[in-house]
Amino acid sequence: MNNDDIIAVNNMLLCKSDFIEFEEAVRKKSAKAAFAIVITCVAVIYAAAIVSALKKIHIVSGSLLILITFCLIISIFIYVVFPHWLGTIRYKQYCMTHNSTGRMVFYLNRLGTMVGEETVQTLFYKDIKRIVQTDNLYIIEFSNKVYTFVRIDGFSEGCLEAVQNQLSVK
């Protein structure tokens, strides 16, 4: 691999809050619609239960209300708590598999994860499906739900703008 085509290097180690931020950025966006549907359905069923109780019609059973309440609690857990929990687990995995010499190198047509002087993973820009930028992270999704992310403030050579310019050319 030719070192002349390096456009940026990010060697900042990731911390637990980065993994939580990553999970929230990636998971919450896809879960937002499902969560809104669940909240809407629960609200409609509760409204029907209240109206039926006031009119003494009993179209909604108590066991259905318990089931709906249980579903609401699970959906809140998945939407709010799950990204934090999963981010913590992924951070622990990261700590076990990475050491302090790891870095992400952005080349003209690919990026490489390097440990020492060895490239342990190469991903090509042509396989990028989506890019998400949060307050602190630059997240790149490749084919087959493969993600990589770096801290925006972690570039020791080059800068985020150079990477963004190169990715816009891809």
C-alpha cells in the first residue's frame, strides 16, 4: 500500500460514550417509526378503554390493558435503554480487542484499520451505503451493515473535511 495516497489519519482511542453515541445514532433513527406506531396504538387502546369505562360498555378487557402496558414498557426499554446497554457491551468488546496503537487511515479510495504497521481491515469507499455525523463522531456504514466510526476531533494528520471531500468524489 502506497503511503503517498494517505489523506488523513485518526488515531484517537474511542471511549464508552462514543459507543453509546454510535448506537443512539444508528439504532434510534430506525426505531423511531416503530416507537411512534406503538405509542399511537397504545394511546388509541387506552382512549377506547377510558371511553368504554365511562359509558360502561366494556369493549377493552383488563387483560388487554395489562398486555398493552407490558408492550409499552418493552418498547420504551428498547428505544431508550437498549442503545446505552448495547453501546456499553460494544465498548467492552472494543477494549478487549484493541490496544493503544490502533488507528484509522483514510486513503484516496479506501480506509484501513491499522495496528502498529499492519493493516487489519480494509474497506473501500465504493461500498459506502450511508454516512452519519453526530456531535462527536463520523460514522460510515458499508455493505452488509458493517460500520466504522472515528471521533471528529481525533485526526492527527489531515482533517475531517479532507475525508468528506474525498468521499463526495467516490
